[in-house]
Amino acid sequence: PAEPTLVLRLKFLNDTERLARVRPGDTVGSLKRTYFPGQEQQVRLIYQGQLLRDDAQSLAGLHLGHLSVLHCHLSPPSAAPAAPGPPGPRSPAPAALGVGSLALPLFVLLLALLWYLQLQHRHVFTATATTCLAGLTLLVTFVAFAMYRR
């Protein structure tokens, strides 16, 4: 007798869903290989709040029902060169430009303006103000290197 098939809902962070037809005897690893070819190392599957770490675990052991939801998180590939050519239909949309991504560059621009004013109009800046400006510049430098080092 043929093993019955289950239909699972693969739900992504952007609220899109994809249906997956599997057998209860299939493993988590075979699900990743079938529905995320070449991305097996980047995909994380979560079921009922638990990260499915063991690729050898069978889907029957998870007690999945028809139309059960598996949450999927695709992390970006780790420093692997991208394949040339146009992006496929499953490529994620570029991140929206938010205020947070502009905060550090704007702050650096403000510091550069303050340093320019300090050099052009020394008589306005006290020794304490110049010391604070130097300390703030060091702090922003450390934050910038910590953020963009990743």
C-alpha cells in the first residue's frame, strides 16, 4: 500500500506561504532538499515554536497533521559567491530603506560638520567642547566599526 501524503504549509517571514506534499516517513533533511535545493544550510524550519535541528528526524515523529504550518527562515548565504545571472523568482525583496539605516551616516555627517566648524571657528569652541567632540567622535567610530564589521 502506498504511504499517504500530507500537505504542509511552509510559511515565510514575509507572510507568504508555499504548500509542500510530503510523506510521513520523509525526514526534515529530505524536506529541505526537496523544497530548498542548494539552500539546505540556510533554511531553518520551526514547528510549534521548536527549531527542527535534526535533519534525520522523520516528519511522522513530529506528529504533523494535514495543513500543519512549518515556519521557514532563510538566512543569507555565508560569504559564498553568488551565481551569475538574473535572480530567481524566490529571491527576497531588497530591504526597505529605513531611518535606522540612515542614522549612523547622518550622525557621521553631523560630526564632520562640527569638526569643520571647530577648525574654522576655534574661538567659539571651549576646551571642554572640543574634548567632548573628540570623545563623541571616538564613540561613533567604535559603533560604526562594530555595526559594519558583521
